[in-house]
Amino acid sequence: MAYSDFKTIEQAVSELELTVEDFPNLFGNIAPISPSERLKETLEETLNLAATISTEKARSELIITPILLEIRRRFNNQIGYFSGNTFNVDNAKGLNGACDFILSASPNQSLITAPVLTVVEAKDNDLRLGLGQCAAQMVAVQIFNARKGQEQSTVYGIVSTGTNWRFLILEKQVLKIDIVEYFISEISQILGMIAEPFRQYFDLN
């Protein structure tokens, strides 16, 4: 079993003994971040191209990656960026396998360093299909951080199709899911929410 085997949020909640709470505007108080001209120009070029190609790989490379790299630049490249890396934490619980994206609060690119933020690329362009996998990876992050002596009260997770984004928080065994779906037209809010876990470690540009 692996992260990708958690096909539904119901399965993840049951097998990982979580409690789910739905929240409207879970990140409502977070300040938005205006996209740089570099990101604006990139998305102007890539959004239509990704839609035309219409594959998960295209959405990943052309939309999600530029947005995550924008966050990395905003924190002076102090954030580690990982794509498709193996993140084996607990094989017995199925918390193993590759993660679509991981961001860490460290510039270290040689290995994943605690704490981390996990981003799941939704399959079949359906955000709900990524919630279970994201929940499993967030539990793995929680365990990983604790083992590294950097236990965090809050773990953040994201599910995205590139154009649509959902945000989650894990606090102990309580999984909070923002019921609001954010669209790429709300890029300032999306950037603000992705940046939130790292504000306590680094200053924004």
C-alpha cells in the first residue's frame, strides 16, 4: 500500500483514525500575495497551453510548478522544492511512495528536511480524488516532523488541478478541510495560503 492507494477521504479517515471538520474560508485571515510580473507572464503563456494539452503532466509542469517556484523565490530560495520524490515514513500504515510535490522549510535540496508541506496533484481533474492521498501524506509529514524533533502543531496540505486549489490543515488527529475551492483567477489568495506555513521561519520578499 502507498499514498496513491488512499483513493477517497473516507478511506484515509477510517484507516488513519482521523476526524474531519469542514471549514468555509479556513485561511480567511491570511494576507494575499500579489504575483510577480514573472509569474503573471508565465501563466499568461502556460494556462491555455496546459488546457489544450489537457494532461496531468502538463498541468503539473506548466501551472503548479511555476506557482510553487514563485513561493520559493519570495522566501529568497530558502525553501526546498521536491517533485516526485519518494517519502517513505511508515510502510505498515501505507505511508510510503512518491509525493507529487513537497516544500520544506530549508534550502537543502540533497534531502527532504522537516518540516514539510505536501501538495497533491488531483487525478482526473477532480479535487475530491486527491483529498485522501493528501490526508495520508499530511499524517506522514506529522510523523516525519516528530521523528526529526520538529513536531508542528499544524501540518498543511494542498490538492490542486493547477487551475483549482483546495487547502487542508491537520492538527493532531483532526483534519480540517477548507470547503472553498480557489480558482487560478484568485492567484493572490492562493499564493498567500501556500506561503503561510513558511512565514514563521522566513521573511517574505
